[in-house]
Amino acid sequence: MGRYVIRRVLQMIPVFIGTTLLIFFMVYALGDPVAAKCGDRACDPATAAQIRHDLYLDHPLWQQYLHYMAQIFQGDFGTAYNGQQVTELMGSAFPVTLRLTIVAILFEIVIGITLGVITGMRRGRPVDTGALVLTLIVISIPTFVTGYVLQYLLGVKWGVIEPSVSAEAPFNELIVPGLVLALVSLAYVTRLTRTSIAENTRADYVRTAIAKGLPRSRVITRHLLRNSLIPVVTFIGTDIGALMGGAIVTERIFNIRGVGFQLYQGILRLDSATVVGFVTILVIVFLAANLLVDLLYAVLDPRIRYA
Amino acid sequence: MTTEPTVPSVPTEPPLLEVRDLHVEFRTRDGVAHAVNGVSYTVSAAETLAVLGESGSGKSVTAQAIMGILDSPPGFVTQGEILFRGQDLLKMNAEDRRKVRGAKMAMIFQDALSSLNPVLSVGNQLAEMFIVHEGMSRKDAKSKAIELMDRVRIPAARDRVGDYPHQFSGGMRQRIMIAMALALEPDLIIADEPTTALDVTVQAQVMELLAELQREYSMGLILITHDLGVVADVADYIAVMYAGRIVETAPVHEIYRRPAHPYTKGLLASIPRLDQKGRELYAIKGLPPNLLHIPPGCAFNPRCPMAQAVCRADVPPLYEVSPTRASACHFWKEALDG
Amino acid sequence: MPEPENHPDEAMEPAGGTGATMDLAQDEARGLERPPGHETAPGGTTEKPRSLWSDAWRDLRRNPVFILSALVIAFLVVISIWPGLIASGNPLSCNLANSQKGSAPGHPFGFDNQGCDVYTRVVYGARASVTVGVCATLGAAILGSVLGGLAGFFGGAGDAVLSRVSDIFFGIPIVLGGLVFLSVVTGTTVWPVIGFIVLLGWPQIGRIARGSVITARQNDYVQAARALGAGNSRLLLRHIAPNAVAPVIVVATIALGTYISLEATLSYLGVGLKPPTVSWGIDISQASSQIRNAPHMLLWPAGALSVTVLAFIMLGDAVRDALDPKLR
């Protein structure tokens, strides 16, 4: 098991370097950070040169990258467009997005798995067909569409919630946005759970468990679920990436001042420090989540540990 | 059309298990498949009954019905009784039946790798029997599990009790299945093709173990197989099944020496022999029938070399060949002699 | 071993000839339909070989989901190429005086913020979405299949490198990457968007292609062909590719739907397609601030988008069900 862990961690390192390099390259090589700093007017050469020097831009790209990485490891993500430290922006933005994501993941797990188990065990019956159709429709509607529709229906037409979320973004205000964020992933989780359960219900080891005279509840929890949920758990982990993308959209719709909001602002203002900083952190989070999921997978499925 | 066949056996004591006129059907979207059509047999304590037949003969379905693990839907028991120590299992409620399963009668399956839970340790799955049926503590159950593994001759049991099924070899996995089956010292064990997935040498070891344990615990054993060779050493009686019916029963030596049914004869003739060098291997012509459309009369008639008009019209009952033998063939006398 | 008394040979010849009709074999009690086969003595039945593709096509033809989605997609493709067939107006001719008005004669869906006819814009918007979806899928599928397939076939260092490179692209959540990448790209055509989706989408298909090539490669017939002297290219093209392509088709068909959705999301965020290209995502974005007053501006393009994505995903589902051996 230890060897497996080490191997996965080592594999992560080149990926991390590659990803951050790619992002860095996309922003700094393709964009022009100098022009952004000057705003709408063009910069005069002296100021431009000064800015270039401050931003370390007068060095070759790879040196810039190394310099940036070194800064990051010291906790310095540079200065944002409004003069604040990027780390300050992160400090205010991440907790909000974290709450939103937690709500979304809870929805995903609780509703998705429950629905998946119910339909998986009643395969072919009306509940199953209905759920299949419903999940298919949900998957097809992009998050931003459901976001607006729900915002309109619940916020404007029926007045059940506030259409916009306040700046402090407490948990209760994040319920509908969290649901919107979770919906597509929820549908995938339901289908995946359903398929996994349906396959495993027919499995030989379930037959053995029944033949052993175990009570039905034990067969379901200890044997069926433990096996069926393995692919689902791993999916949820990798789905974090999709949630991050969806968070940007959701935050924009409901006016939530989280990571997505800051990122979007940074892009609008061509502020490379903010963009690269936030995206780098998000990538780290994503990679870490994937690593955790792989480890969890090994814990749940002993066949992986000794591979 | 079928009469109530009973399997004549030498009565020494009341039978442990008595299956009477069992009918099982599968309701599929293509129609109703008659998997078991009036099967009766008995098994006594310390006795081994081998049930022989090809795929689709109904031998496994009968066993599943006895254990109560039939996939229902689409499978349904439509007729018959299954008397275990005098009590009809089919009339029991689900909870009582569950308590019997595993504790009083147990089943061993063919493929131990897929039949064991891959994410639970072997010791866990063995201990489960004691925890659920006897309310033992986990610690005690674990020691019993180690004991069991020793009993089925798994080396270094104490060290391996926490290992997972995929870490064992095929033969050892099958022993673990056997251990799980006899954990609570059941009265009856049903082994459904226990050695089919194993190498020949391992086969012999596992069968030997099974026979030894059966003797030690005086269990009744139903051995389901399609392999006549495996059966010869272990069985006391053989019941041959075809298309959901029993076509012949006999004590083991007599059936090998003088079969009384053309199907049995065909099966025996299909066994490759060393002195057949240079000759084409014999196989019974044709294929087992589609269970959705079983031929009228004797189900074997399309493939039978002795088939006559009466075979296509009347389903043969189990004629008594001798006090210990029966054959479901109108021409059993000819089969016996020819 | 017991010895059977009787010798088989002649004694087992059927007495009354083979007049009786033979019912055909079945696996267990469950039926698998098979066409009538031919008998060969002394005991086998041969059947006409059925390939995965003919089976799959038969299943698809009978699947109402497939038929429905195929029809919708065909309709979408037609109006992408010839939007004039059902929309006579010009999506770009707008009259501010009509801003946010509801439906009127000749303008069933009403007007948007700029006073453009929503119906016309919805019809013309299909072109952008379908084009991006189809081109991006083709690109990602080809790139992914080639790279993934070669990696799976040859293995070794190339495979390891490919896996790491794929991991890098997987490490960037796609919307995030889109925001970053496309925001620095100028140009208003569809090609940057398509290029980006291909760039970040090929690893997903590549992974599937690699897996199925590895599975196909391990089959005995590949060994046999190699022993008969087949070279690598022949092996790949004639033996492995036809058998490995099914999962790729399934993933690609489903990916098509998600790519359309992705394009709309990126256009909505302002980094995808840009005016004057007509795109549902752009329209939804512009309509979003006015959702209280004029919901129709948002709902019509949103509805069209959803139906389109749904059709492609349903198609992908139906194709997968037809090709998946486990569900047969």
C-alpha cells in the first residue's frame, strides 16, 4: 500500500509542473500583461519598461516561470489589478466557494447515490425509467441555463429565495446555487450508481451471501453497496474539476463573491497575476483531490493495493 | 402427463431431504421456460447423491430452489414440496427459511473467485457465519475462522486470515468456500460443480477433502456436476437429469456397469477412453432442447437412437428397474440389455 | 474409471431418420434469439455468424430513442446548412425600437435586447453549435484515437509519456482552461473555440482508444495474424482498429453533446464565440440581465440549446446500449 501511495505522489509531480507551466505559458506568452496594467490608454515606453522589469518580464519565459513558482512557494502570488495582494483576494474568495462546493457535493452524494440505489435495485420498473429520462434531461441542460431558470422561478416569480446571494454568503443562501451546481454531476452519479448496483446485484458473491443465510439488510450494506459504490466514489473525486468549472458559472449567475467571481474579474481586466494565481491554486486542489480519490480507491478495493 | 415419480432408495432412516415433484419455471419475455419439470429425489444423512446433466438440464435450478436462492422473478416454483427433515421449506416464511440457509444447509459454488466478496477479507467472510447465525463476538468468530481454515488445510491460516480472495490460488479459494459452507456444521451440503473450474490434480484434492469432511460430519451431500469421472469415487447414488426431469437414478456402480436409459448410455459413451485411439470421439447427436419449447413426449426423443412413436406421444414416468433403480424410458429393458 | 458396456458407433444411428425437427440450443433458461441454423452431424449446430455491427444496427433500428434523436439531429444539421429553409429573416438586422418586445406576427419568439428577431437568431444559432460540436468531436476523436491507439499498441516509453501528457491536460478543468486560454485569443471565428476543445478534449478519447486497443491487441487472432507475417500497419488497420473502434464511437457521440454544451458555456462567459457570430450562448448571456422583464429572450435559445444537447446525448446513449456486449 505504501508503495502505491508513493508511486501516485511521484506521478503527480510532473503533472503539476506540466499543468502550471501550461497555464503560465497560456497567460504570459499569449497575453500582454503590460497593457493591462496601463488600462485603456497605451503605455509610454518608460512606464512600460518599468512595469516589465517589476513583473520580471524582461527575462526568458522559463526563467519567469521558475521565478513565479519560487514566489508561490513563499506564499507570494503577486499583486492584483486593484492593488490588493492576490492572496488577500484568495482569502476572501475561497471560503465562500468552499461552502458552495460543500453544499453541492452533499447534494450530489446524498441525492445521487440514494436515487441510484433505488433505481438500480428496481431496474426496468417505472421508477427506473422515470429517473433515467430525468437524469438524461438534466445532463443535457447546461448549468447556466438551469441556473437562470431556477433563479427566475424561485427568485423572481415565486419569491422563495433572494435572486442574488449576499456578500457573506452563509450556508442557507447557498442551497439553491449549490443545487444548481450539483445538478449535472448529480445526474451522472445517479446513473453510475444505478449501473453499478444493477451489475452487482446479479453478481456471484451476492448469491453466495444470500446462500449463507445473511439477512437482506446485511447483504445490501456489507456486500452489495461496498462493492457497488467504489466506482461512484472515484467518480465524485474526479468530478471536482467539473464542479470548479461550474462554480464559475454559478457564482456569476447568483452574484456570489467566490473564486469564480474573482477569476472572472481577473480575466475581464486581463490581470494575469490574479488569473494565474487562482487557476494554479485550483489546479493544485484538483490534483490533490484526485490523489486522495486514488488513495481512497485503494482503501476501498484491496485488489488495487497489490497491483 | 407425468406420474408422481418417487426415487426408490434403500430406506435406512427417514431421509434428510426429500424433493417431491418440483416444478420451476422462468417467465421471460420470450415465453415460459420450463427449467424443472417434476423432479423428485431424496438424500439421507452421510449419503452422497450426484446429480448429473448437461447445461440446461435443470440441475442447478433445482439446487437453487432447494436453497431458496432462486432468482425470483423471473424464476418461480410452481409445484412440489421440498421436505427438509420433514418440514416443507416452500411453506416456510422467508425469515425461518433464511435461518435454515447457511446453518442447516449450505451451498458451494463453482467459481470461487467470483463467488467470494472481493473487498472483504477471507477471515471476515468466514467469521460472518458465526456472527450472524450464532451471535458470536468478533474475536471469537475470528478464532473460529482460523480453525476452519486449518481444517480445510490452508497453510499458515493465522497469517492468512486477513488476506483477500484474489491473493489465494484457485484450489485454496475453493477450500475457503468449503470452509464457509461447513462453518456451522450443516446437515446438508449442495456442491454445484465445485471442481469444474480447477485443474485436474487440484480437483482430486478438493474432492478428497469434501469426502473426508462429509464422513466426519455425517452430512448429506448433493454433488451437481456434468463430469462422470469426478462422481465415481464420491457418490453413492446418481440421478441423471435431462430437460428438467430425472431420467435415471441408480446406485453409482450399477449405473456405470449397466445404464438403463439411452441418454445415460450416450453420456457414458462420450467419455474419451485410451483404447479408442484412432477412432472418432462419440458425441450424442443434436443439442439439449430449448426450454421454452420442450418436445412433446419424452424430451430426449429427437436425439434418441431408440425412439419410437410412443416416445413422441407419452412422457415416460420413472419405471422401477429394481428396488434401488428407476429409469424414465419406455424401453428401459431394451436399454438395459442392449 | 467405469467402463461403459456398449460401444457407440452404429448402435447410436437414429432409427427413424432425422425427420424430427430439431429445436435449437439455448443457454440457460433465458432465451437468446438465434436465427435457424444448420445442423452438422454428429452433434454441432452452426449458425450464420453475426457481427457486432449488424447486431448493433438491428438494435438501433428498433430503438425509439435512437430514431427520435436521429431525426432531431438530422433536422438540426439541415437547418445549420440551410437556415433559410425555416427562417426567412436576417439574424443581424435589428431594430432597437423593438427591444424586448414579446411575440408578434411573423416573429413568434419575440425580440431581444437589441431588437433582433429571437426566432431567426435561434435558427441561425444552430449552425454555430452544430459546427463547433461536429468539428471539435471529429478533431478530438481523430487525434485521440491516433495518439491513444498508437500508445496502446506500441506501449513502452511512448505510452508512458502519453499518459503523463494526458494527465496534464486532465489536470486542467475544462471551463477553467477555456477561460484562461480563450481570453487571450483574439478573433471572432469558430476555429479558436474548436481548437481549444480539441486540445483539451482529445485525452478523454485517447484514454478510451488506448484501453480498447490494448484489449484488442491481447486477443489471440492478433497473435495468429502476426505469426502469419502481418506487419504492424496491417495488424492495426485490418485487425485491431475495427474491433477497438466501438467504445471510441460511443464516447465520441456522447462527447459531441457535451462539447455543444461547453461551447455555449464558454460563449456565455464571454470567451467563446463572439458577435457577429450568432450563438445561443451569446444570446443567453445578453438576455440574462433582463430575465425579470423579458424571460422569452432567454428561454427560447436556452430551450433550443437543451433540445440539441439532449438529442446528441440520447443518440450517444442509444449507440452505447447497442454496442455494449454486457447488456446483450
